[in-house]
Amino acid sequence: MNAKLGLYRKEKIYGFLFILPPLLGLLIFTLYPMIYSIYGSFTDWDGLGQMNFIGLGNFTDLWSDELFHKALFNTLFMMLGIPIGITLALLLALGLNRGVPGTTAFRVIYYVPVISSLAAVSIMWNWAYNGDYGLVNQFLDLFGISGPNWMANKYTVKPALIIMAVWKGLGYTMLLYLAALQSVSRSYYEAAELDGANGFQSFWHITWPMVRPVTFFIIVTNIIGGSQIFTEMNIMTPTGGPEYASASVVFYIWQKAFGNFQMGYASAMAVFLGVFIFVVTLIQFRMNEKQSFDVD
Amino acid sequence: MNMTSRRRVTHSIIFVLLLIGAVFMIGPLLWMLSTSFKDKQDVFALPPVWIPRPFHFDKYSEIWEAGPLLSGIKNSLIIAVTVTVVGTFTSSLAAFSFSKLRFPGKNKIFLLMLSSLMIPYPAVMIPQFFMFSKLGWIDTLLPLIVPGLFGNIVMIFFLRQYLSSVPNAIIEAAKIDGSSYFRLYSSITFPLIKPAVAAQLILWFMGIWNDYLSPIIYLNSPEKQTLQLVIANFNATYAIQTDYPLIMAASIIALLPMLIIFLVFQKQIIESVAISGVKG
């Protein structure tokens, strides 16, 4: 009895010891800074002098800050790439799931942009979008279309970034769908076929509901990732683009914090971003709960 | 038309569509590669030249003198290797503990860790910057290394899931044999989860190698910068001089290591990504 008690106590100690590093990391590098961010967002923190409490001052400033509105609009606008990417990826996965020859090679080719460095592909796409010599306009030339100078035009800079983002992320989404499709039992389709369902009907009534959890996962992770978009604009439009048309929220935070040293103001934006992501994730959990009822 | 020939036709159509898609996916990267071998004339040639005549390899020797490319690679390697090696150890140890050991508050702590995944990096980067600046770590690699040493929650989550398929009986039997807790981890659990660890380690390595936001915050002097910052600076400098072959050669250098790692380990990586999506 005593030995058993001793064993359990030892297990308690070691169990806790083994999780101590990540727990400490969480406290020091995430939770403490997060609380500090929230606190900082209510002050006029400039990184040097005192932090004076100014209440909701930063947040009311955000409310009337035109550049912030632009950055927020741009960030949300860029998320139009999410439904485009999901549609294309699902079509690709459906195609690959039929066992056409070269499946492995296609999987690898479509996945290569995902593992490529975002900085390097940003540089490459920036050159591809060049108005005179870029690959994109040369391609459009084949069809007699003379393309714009993509990155220098406030109407085309966001679509250009969306195209690039879809290209970059397509392989990842495709892979998730492919894995999901492979876990759908063939017997459903056979039963549907017996009932006389056509291809579209079995897609709509079997495939689409079965991949719904993955669709959800993709939407949520894409919104979370998309709301933090930064590298592309920092490299491709270092000043925020024509009329600030390609600046994202994180780009603006970065500029305010490390360019202008308006740390309090930048913290307010960071808190705003954090709350946004929190709400998106919360909605996901809610919807997931509902969904499990549906399945039952 | 009978079933098999109809199947063959749809297969061919799908194959052609996938092929066209593949051209669009890989085309820009091939163009990047081809540009890196071009001379000035070919770069601006209309219609585009895909196969340079002749191939110029001199940009690949020139880039090493044009900027701190070598120190960029070295810095990226130092960060990525240190973080992934130490971080994988701490993460897998914690995953073992969360999955196989009993101690009070375990599930609550795990949930706390999971929920912290919701906190985006931009929301904590400003206070983190000041923490590290108080320590005098700005313009050193330490802010990019130290947090990672404490482990990676995504990895812990993934390995914990993976460990649930390892039967508890093995652990219990070893416990009764008087094996120490660390030995349970090092000689029983770890060998069993090696493939999962490897896949996660590679994904993490790639993430650090390709990271841009945190290095740009902490690193100023050219010789301290990571590879991604170095090539971004190449872009800023040489785009004005329109030396695109040079920029593209530098970008290829930044892509190549990850591309090779991916091609070697593509099976494990793809599996790991697929599992995390379906289970997540």
C-alpha cells in the first residue's frame, strides 16, 4: 500500500515536471505578453516614457482612423480568396480521388508552393506582376489582353494578392480534402447509385456533408491565417501599396509599433485582432456542437 | 457507350484538367528558375524565353558576394536546428506526460494550452519585443530561439493524439518492472512515435526556415539576418537595378533546401498534414 502511494506521488511529480517547459513557455511568452498587450492598449505607451492610462482612447481613435479602416477592409477583402481556394481544392481533390494516373506526382506538384518560402514566392510573383515584362501579362498577351501594372494599381493590387494566395495555399487545402474523401466509405455511393442518384446528387447528398467538418476546419484556419497576412504586402508593396490599397491589419500594426513607436495604439489593434480571432474560433466550436447533433 | 469506356473518357478529361492545373502551379516556379539563368536580353524578351540561350550560371556565384547570403543561411540554420531539436525533446516529453502519466490538473492544463493556440502572434509580439529588449537581446538570434526551446503546442497536441494508439499496458508493465519515468519515455514511447515526431519536426523546421515576421522585428544588422530577410533585401536593392536574374537566383537558394527535404520526406509530411486536418 505504501509503495503504491509512493509510486503515485512520484508519478505526479514527474508528470508535472515533464510538462513544465511548455507550461512555462506558455506563461512567459504568451499569457503574460497577452495581458500586457491588453493593458498597453489602454495607455499612450510609446515604448520609452511612462505608460499613461487613457481609457478607451486608442479604441476611439481606431474608430476614426481612415488608414485602419483601409487596412481592415483590405484584410477582409483578401479573404475572398478563401471560397475560391476551397472550390478549386475540392474539385482537385475529387479529381485526384478517382485514381487517375500520376496521382502522387500531382499531389507533389500542387503541394510545392505550400512548402516554398513565402518571401521567395512574393518576390517571384512581384516580378510576374510587372506591367511590362511580367509573366502574367505575357500570358494574357496570348489572348490579346493587355494587362495592367498589377501591383501599382489600386484596383488590381488586391486581386493580384488573392490570386497569389490561392496559388500558395491550394495544395494544402487539396490535401486535407483528399484525406477526407478517402475516409468516406464507398458503400454510401453504391447505395446512392442503386437508388438512381446521379453524380451531382451523390456529391451534394453524400460527399459535401461528409467533408463538412474539414470544410469547416479549412474555413476557420484560413480566416485565422488570413487575418494575420503580412509577409506578402511587406515584400511586394513595402509602402502599403497604391493609396494604401494592399496594407493589412498586421502590416499597419507593425508600421505603428516598430516604425512610429505608437505601442499603445498598435496594441489596441493587436487586441482587436485577437478578439476577432477568438470570436471566429468560438463560432467554430458552436457550429461544431450543432453539427454533431445533425450527424446523430 | 459502356461503363468502362465512359470511365476512361472521364479519366482522360480529369487527367488533362489536372495537368493544366499543374502547369499553372509549377509554371511560376520554373519561370523563376529559368530567369535565374538568363542574361539581361532574355529577361526582358517578348515573347518570354523559357529556355535561356545560353545558360548563365554566373548569378549563382555573384550572389554570394552581393549580400550576406551565407550568413543568412547560417543564421536560419542555427535558429531552426536549435529550436527543433530542443523543442522536439520538450514537446514529446510533455506529450508523453499528458498522454500516459497521471497527475492532478492534467486535463485543465492541456485545455489551457490548446486554447492558447487562439492567441495570434501579432497580439503578443509587442510586449515580447520589450521583454527581449530589456534583456538586451535585440539584434541577436536569441528572441527567435529561446521561446521555441519550451516546446510547440501544435506538436504536443499531435503527438498526444498519436500516443493514444500506444497501449497503456506496455507502459504499466514497464512501470512495474521499476523503469524510471524518463526511461519510459526515452526507451519505450519515443521509439514508437518516431515517425510522427519526424514529420512534425520537419513541418516545424520549414515553418521556422520560412518565417518572416518575427525575424524582421528583431534583426537589424545584415550579418544577423535570416535567409528570408536577406533575400527580401536583395529584392529591395536589386529590383531598382532590375537585376532580376540575381534576385531569382537568391530566391532559388532560399527555396531549394526545403524543396529537397520535402521531396525526400513527402510521404511522411503529406500524411502528417492530412491527419492533422481530419482530426483537427
